[in-house]
Amino acid sequence: LLPGWEGRGGQLAASDVAGVARLLERGLVPVLHGDAVADRAQGCCILSGDAVMRELALAPCLQVLRAVFLSDVDGILERPPAPGEAPSPRLVQEISVAPDGAWGLEPGLQARLGDAGGEDVTGAWGEK
């Protein structure tokens, strides 16, 4: 990640939104991802690329209208697929995001999922 991104207890504590803004002003498209970063409480933590994108999307100076997530699956799935499972779990069709960053899934999906965080140490699809 860019210098200036730090965690505290595994959560985002400091970001470098200004650094990303400078790259954009120069006509560059930053490709960001999760990574190990310094953590003020535990020395080091994994900062999710999803947390980075959320921070950037909520930054008033950037006025983010769209984000692109690259992954090795077809999209955001209802749950992690089991090894060899066919057919794959259903794709989430709609995620609504309010101006304050609050989000919701298509009707009824959240109730069916319960706590489906998966095995991703950074929170799986919940941050997306």
C-alpha cells in the first residue's frame, strides 16, 4: 500500500487519501490492494483492500462515483463455495449503498446469510 496507511488493533487508523488524490490529479489510476501494514496496537495487521476502498469512497475530496474490484470469482457470492461444489453459490444481485456508507443487501438475503464472514481475515464480502 501507499505509505501513510496504518492500523490500530486490526482496524484502519490512518490513511493517505491525499496521496491517492495526488496520483489521480496526475492522471494515474491507482491499483490498490490489501496488505500488511504497521499497526499501532499490535505491531502489524492485514489491512483489507475493501477497507481502503471504503475510506477512499467516503473521502469528500475524491468524489468517488464507481469502484472496480478484481477477484478470482464471478462476483460477490452469498457464501464461500465448498471445495468441488457445483453449482456455485448464488451471486448477490444488488447491494445498496447510502451516501453515509451504510449498505444493505437485496431483500431477504441478509436474513438467510446470518454471520457468513467466510475465512477471509479481513471480513470477506461484508466490507465490499
